[in-house]
Amino acid sequence: MEHIPDIFGIDVFTEDQMKQRLSADVYNKWRSCIQSGTPLELSTANEIAEAMKNWAVEKGATHYTHWFQPMTGITAGKHEAFIEPTENGKVILSFSGKSLVSGEPDASSFPNGGLRATFEARGYTAWDPTAYAFVRDGSLYIPTCFFSYNGAALDKKTPLLRSIREVSREAVRILRLFGDDKTQKVIPCVGAEQEYFLLPKTMYAQREDLRLTGRTLFGAVPPKGQELDDHYYGSIRNRVSQFMQDLDDKLWRLGILSKTKHNEAAPCQHELAPIYTDVNSACDDNQLMMQIMKKVAAKHDLVCLLHEKPFYGVNGSGKHNNWSLATDTGRNLFSPGNTPSQNAQFLVFLAAFISGIDKYQELLRASVAGAGNDHRLGACEAPPAIISIFLGDELDAIVKSIIEGTDYTEAKKSVLRIGVDILPEIPRDTTDRNRTSPLAFTGNKFEFRMVGASQSIAEPNIILNTIMAEELWIFADELEQAADFDAALQNLVYKAFKNHHRILFNGNGYSDTWAKEAKIRGLSNLATTADALSAYLKKENIHLVTKRNIFTKEEFHARYEIYMDSYRKTISIEAKTAVDMALHQILPAALAYTKSLCETASVKAAFNAKASAEISLIQTLSETTDNLYTKCVALQDNLASIPEDLEESVRYCQNIIVSQMGSIRADADLLEKLTAKSYWPYPTYSDLLFY
Ligand code: ADP
Ligand code: MG
């Protein structure tokens, strides 16, 4: 392998490249555009475009594409060649500032939730100069925002950028109050750990459910699962290891800080964690990473599954979204400091986070809602659907002492007064890791573990940033006007902890007792997508996102419609696939086997030989195939009568279709157990997971 530092970021048009290839004047204009958000003049854009094109062509690019993140949760872009005809019938390669800065893809085939009238199919893309362009597969990729004719966001990047701006501004206001006059920007930082499964392509190809829905709709649980804990951190098999090396190479070239790789808990499950970076890049990188994982897997005759629950009975896949706030001077605002003022400032950010999460817990839950994640949240392997925060014993004790006004340390005999007395140094990593918490404080960041493996991390980060911006705004307003800063601070933090400590929970999030206790505490437990998405309709949430200028009312509602629609479509595809497999693969296999049993039994009868095994099997098989067939017919009928109305249809899918699929699966899985292996039409769980 080549020297890693030499290849790292080699396919990215980095700041270094710009410095080398742009005139000082243009480079400085680009810098100030990034710093202050001022728009670029066309002449500046022209020079950047020319330099970008020359660099890309040197790297073998023939095309450019405005790369955007529509509401499908994945990325899109059309590829345009750099060619321009000349008078002598030849072509030159050209790329103008206008083509760099904006594009006009047809928006009619992307989900828009009613934001784009059908007669106005045009969508627009606008260059995001805060993210680097890169070259991949012969195209120059330009990260862009995607919006409609009248400026409504049709993507995930636009609101993310808005939320970054909001939280930065409000955080800087707080920092000023603590005497920091250097920080110009506060940047949300994210490290997203990605879980995935790898399967042999040949086996995947034989399963219609995996191909069409990304998960197994059928499959009897094999004799062995993950109970021996023999996969987690285990030695990585050769083929997978080669895949991982190849993947790292591709990611490093694109400047993605792929750092940690290991086997996960379930058989065939793995994880990749990059080093954290600013949230905008982290989102772009995660999208790229998911795509590259799939491509590289194919090269190694593997298939990468990013579905939240590919297999029943073993762990599903999530994405741990590690989130923190850092100043542009490099300070982490969730790092408890050593001096009183640092500590007080830390407590302000902590208090804002706690009160915001408590107030908008439903919105955060909604940000990770989806058909795939419904299998994970609440299934005793991933965090429950209830949002709570794990602080660890040390911080918990500090919060308690502030609420109760009692001594933090008995020995010191001093009441904790923020900003006045010294908060004892908070030892790091004293707390046990709590794997059952959806939102855990891990020393200097919060790890949000509810995100599904296939989901874009944009949505949850938009919400985290927005919630934080809102609370910091409230805090800053109050503190800026205070006559006695220390007293106001003490009161503010006290009030936040006192009013919102119900969201703090250090215990076992998987236990039934927690669900009961959470209910008594008044915390929401939105177990399904339909329940969770109703957060988009609540007045307080609409008020929050519109007031903070993250979404217009229309944009926010459009998201609700898109996610609801996506849920019902997903369920209906799954149900149709289930019926198809049941009628055309499972039933024929079970019937063929039944027939052979019948033949054996009748031959045996001629010899007066005992055939009780055959007869018993025939009876159970017949009963189960009958049941399966009847249920498939019923499901087909029900699929034909899904209500038109969006909300009704989602409820109908959730309450009727999903449970019918479960019932069909129970019969199918029983048939799999009864039928001879040679008759079974596709690879079983043990074939797939223990190849
Ligand atoms: P784990 O045990 O959960 O794997 P790690 O310490 O390996 O924990 O970190 C997991 C992720 O958190 C990595 O992507 C890492 O870069 C990221 N991370 C570390 N510090 C921060 C931070 N201050 N802000 C955001 N993410 C961070
Ligand atoms: Mg983690």
C-alpha cells in the first residue's frame, strides 16, 4: 500500500489546493466568504471554477456534478461533461463560475412533500463553499444545496447549514459573557460510527427479500446466534479484511478520516468509525462512506447491508452520532474544565442541552423515525424509543447537588455556587459505559445512539443544533440583562436542572421497569414511526424550527409528509415481497416436500410399514401451508385497500399490514423448520450468517 499521508485527501480540492492554484486575491475572497457568509462575486467564482476544473482534469475527471442530498436520505446528481464545442468542430474543456455556483436539475422525481407544484418541475442547486469538492469515478463532485423554484429546501444540507449558523451565533453570545472575545464561530462536531453487515453476493442474490427490501422478511432463527459473543472484536476473516483495507484506501483518498474498524456483536456485522469533524463534512463523509462501502463490497463479491434490522434474532445496525460543540479556536465546550469559570461555562452548556432535550425529546425521536428503525428501537439491543440522557455518576451528583443546594463533596463542606466557588475537577472516564442509553455523555461529547444505520445523520444533527441554539438563546437573553451575573447564572442552571432532571437516567434503558418509570416521569415513549412523526405536527415544535429559521412552516410540514409517505411505501413493498416469496417460493417448496412425504407414506402403506413421521409431518405441513396461503390472500386484499389518506394509510400499514407480515412469517419460518433442506428455495439464516 502507498504511504498513507501521501494519499490522504489526494482526491479532494482542499484549502491547500486552493491556496496553490488561486490568486491570493481570489483565495482571500473565498476565505472571507466562508468566514462571514458573504456571497462570492461571479469573477471570483469564475477563477475558482477554472482552477477546480484544471485540477479535476489532471485527476482524470471528464465530468462535473452538483452533488446533493435530497429527501430520499441518499445523494444524487447528474453528471455533465466539461466539453464545449468550438467553431472548428472540436471541443474545449470549460467550466464557468456560473456552473460551479448553481445548477438546475429536474426536481420532479425527488420527494418534495407538496413543496413543488407539479407545473414547476425545476429545482436548483447551489454550491456549498464550506464543503470541499472532490473527484470520484471520473467526475468532479461539487457539494450543493437543493431547493425549489421559490427557495424552499428540498434537501438535508440546507437546514443543516442553517442550524449550524444558529447554534454558532447563540453559543458565541454565551462565550462573550464568560469573557471570550476571540471565538468567532462555534462549530458542531460529529463523529458517526457506522455499523453494517457483509454477506456473500451469491447468497444475497438468491434472496428476493434482501434484494428488494434490504432485510430478511423470513428466516427461522438458527441454532446459533450471537450468544457466545464470539464475533465482537473477533479476528476479521480474510475476505472482509481485504474489503476493509480497500475501503480505507478509498476513504482516505477522499479525505475521510476512517479510523477504527472491528467486528460487531452479530455474526457478519462490522463497524467503521471515522475521526470526528465539523458536522457538515461529517454528513457528507457519512453519505460517501455508505456509498463506497456498497461499491467496494461488490468488488470483493460481498454485499454491504445498511438496513437497521437485516436479521431477526441478532443485533441490528445503528449509527452512533457523537456530537459536541467546539470553538474555532479549538476548545470543546463540553469539556469540563479545571477552573471555576470554565466549569461554570460548561454547566451552562450542559444545562442548555438537558433542558432542550427534555423540552424537545419528541422532535429528536422523530428525527430518527423510519420503518427500519422501528425494528431496532425498543427491541432490547438498541436504545429504547424513550429519550433520556446518561450523565454518569459524577456529573449526576453535581446536578443533584445543584438542585438540592447541598454539598457536592462532604469533605469540602461548601455549597456549590456556580461561578463563585470552585467546582471540583470532574474526573474523566470514571463512569461505566452505559450501552443502553440513547444519549450518553462520554467525557466531552454526547453520543446519540438512536440513529439508524441507513439514515442520513443530517436530520438528528439539525435537531440537536436547533435545540441547543434555542436554549442558548434563552440563556443568553437572560444573562445579558442580569445585574448580578453570578446570581443569574446560578439561578439559570439551577432552574434548568430542577425543571428538567426527569430526562436524566443512569439505569438500564432496556428494562421494563424503565418504561414504567419513564411513563410516571412523563417522558414520551413513541415506539413506532407513525407515533414519532406526529412530533412534526405539534405547535411547540413548529414554533421552534420556524423561530430559529431552520425550516419554514411549509418545509417542516413537507418533511412530515415525505417521511410518512416513505414509511407506507416501504411497508407496502415489504408486504408485496413477502406475499411474492410466500406464494412463489415458500409454498411450492413446502408442497413439493409434502408431496414427496405423501408418496413415501403411500408406498410404505403398500408394505404395511410404519409411516407416522411422514403422516405427522404431512399434517403439520398441510395445516401450515393452508394457513400461509389464507393469510397471503388476506394480505393481498388488505394491500389493495390501503386508505388514500396519508395518516390513515400509515396507521393502517402499521396496525394491519405489519402484523399480518409477522403472522405470515411465523408460518413460513415453521415451514422452513419442517421442510427438508434440499427443498428450500433460498439460503437460510445459518447459510447467510455462518458461511
Ligand atoms: P466508542 O467507544 O463509542 O467507539 P470512541 O472514543 O472511539 O468511542 O469515539 C467514538 C467516536 O466519537 C469517534 O468517531 C470519535 O472521533 C468521536 N469523537 C471523539 N471526540 C469527539 C468530540 N469531541 N466530538 C464529536 N465526536 C467525537
Ligand atoms: Mg460508540
